[in-house]
Amino acid sequence: MDMMRTILNCLIDKYEKSKNFVENNKKIVDDNKIPMKISVKINKLFPNYEDEEEYKLFIQVNTAVDALALKEYITVTRKKNGLIDSLVLNPNKLEEIYLFLSRKPKSETNQQILKLLKKYR
């Protein structure tokens, strides 16, 4: 469960920090309105993932990734040898992911801040 949270929090953080984060539509777009992928390399998240001495970590990561892929929260790209290469956030499941993480979307926080600012204007 912690491994799943670590993965999703990393992807959501990256999504929320994206220059292309559009709050009104809650979508990921670039200047041409083409959806862009929010992804992370597995070795960035878990540097010892491919270390043979860290077999327990390897199993935990694979189990967590498989569970998240089954829920369709992420898609997984693999290397030719079957090891996980990168994870891609599914923007169509953002609401479910926020609920799963018990996390408030950045757009809600921004709206609350705007309301406060307007109140004191």
C-alpha cells in the first residue's frame, strides 16, 4: 500500500507542477491542446529497483505497479527483458486517484485561496 501511495504521489506531484496543468478542465494539455503524458522512470522512484540484492524491493514494486495498472491508474512501459521502465499517469482517473490517496486536488486548494483573496479585497 505504501509503495502504491509513493508511486501515485510522485505522479500527482509531477502533474500538479506541470506548466500545462489547466485547472478549469483538470486536463493535461500543451500549447496545441494535445494531451501530454505525465510519467516517471522507475529507477528515479526506486534507485535500487534493478539491484539483484534488493529482491524484496523488486517484488514489492512489481506488486504495487501491477495493482495500480489493474485499477487503470497508470500504464506501464517495460524494457525488452520485462523489467519496468516507466509509469504513466492516467489523467482520466485523477478523481479516483485523489480519493485513493485521501488527497485534496491542487485546483480545490487554489480555488479556496482565490475565495480568501477576494474576501479581503
